[in-house]
Amino acid sequence: MEFQGKIIAVLPIAEGQSKSGNNWKKQEYVIENHDQYPRKMCFNLWSDKIDQFNIQLGEELNVFFDIDCREWNGKWFNDIRAWKVERVAQGAQPQQSAPMNNFPPMNEAPAPIPPAASEDDLPF
């Protein structure tokens, strides 16, 4: 899956140690798209990907991610983990997501109306 938008928040890095003794770190980011009704998504990066992508506040990005879910103490939590990040070229127009209906966008001209058929054009 992918999501394109502007980074509006960079949250602090969380660090810890797993049960097996391995150190880990995770950083979360909030991205907002450019739709008519903007949507926000909080995603995370783990370990070396934090330094590899070096995401900064205000950047225009295309984020590729996987969604996973896990249970802890009887509650379920979603995890949106980015695996690839592309910077959007400066001056490029942000992409609008596809409309969720079959109607043409409001800024498109309507299809031309065909000329009225004359009485001689009867099909029978």
C-alpha cells in the first residue's frame, strides 16, 4: 500500500530491549494527504530505516507500508510499518487519490449532449 502527503509531525524515538536481549528503536511520523478532505496517517520506522530515510518535518513523501495487527493483554493494536519512502520532487503536483464513486470530478466539463434525433431517424 502507499500514501502520499506532507509530514506534519515527527514523534520522539522510542527505544527498548526485546525479551531475547536485542536492542530496538522505533520512530513514528504523521503524514497528511492533499485530498479535498485531508486524511492523516501515523506510520513507523524501525531500527536502521530511521537513519536510512532521515524523514524531516514538512517533507512531501510517498510512503509504502504494510499493515499488521497484534494482540496484547486482550486488546488489539494496528501497526503501520513503512518499508520504502520516496521523496516527491520539488515543484511536482501532489497526487489526488482516486474518487470513491463513479462520478467525474467536478472540474471536468460535462459530456456533450448529442443533437436531437429527427422523426426520420426511427429505428423501425
